[in-house]
Amino acid sequence: MKNGEASRLDDLDRKIVQSTQAGLPLVSRPYHQIADELGTSAEIVMTRVQRMLANGIIRRIGAVPNHYTLGFRGNGMSVWDVDDELAMEYGRRIGELDFVSHAYRRPRYLPEWRYNLFAMVHGKDRAEVMEKVAQIAAMLGSDNRAHEVL
């Protein structure tokens, strides 16, 4: 959030943020439902959400699927040792894979912890997770100096 942005939110902005924090309603027109609940129009809700996104008050709007209800019972946090100069780009590419829910860079704690790239991998079972991890390893090629699945 930019300095002072929170103080510029009015009551309706705060209500919009509060009504969406737990997720958007699972209906075909979620902003219309929010607008109805708040006594305003969907256009106003969407305009305000767009403004808050543009101003950094809201960082992003994204889906957070429940992998278990989608049939994905296996998962594993994979950790990777790649060159620090390549970690951000590989994190972006790995994060775009349909079986990875999130990927991010973390600091190393040498000599105890050599890994600087983390990726949560999902599959129907542990065997499928390990197959997906092998796909990531193939993508990284020789830039993958080591990896584990926690």
C-alpha cells in the first residue's frame, strides 16, 4: 500500500475490501452480488476495485483453488538450488505450470540450507507429484544443482 492510501479509503471502499477478503461469491456475477449486499451498483464496485488495484491498495485478485476438492490429494513443497541470478525467472516459469500453485524465492542459509527456489507441486497422489517434480528438473536442466521434495 502506498503511503497514506489507507487513510484515503472511504466507508464503501472498506466495505468492498471486507466483503471480498474471504473470496468472491461463487456466482456468475460476483460484483453484482457484492453491490446488492452493499446497496450500490456493480459498476461502482468494479470501478473502485480497479482504482484500488491501480493504487496498490489491493495487490491482486486471484483464485485459490481447494486442490483436495479438485481431486488432487498429493502435494509436495519442492526446493531447488539454482543460481541466484536465474531464480526469479525460473520461479516465474515454474509458477506458470498448471500443477504448481505457487513458486517463490527464499534466501539461502549456507551451509545448512542451500535451496533458494520453492515450488508447491500438486498431483493426484505422491507418485504423480514426483513425476511433476521430474518435469521441473528437466525444465531446469543443468541449472538445477540440487533439489528435494519436503
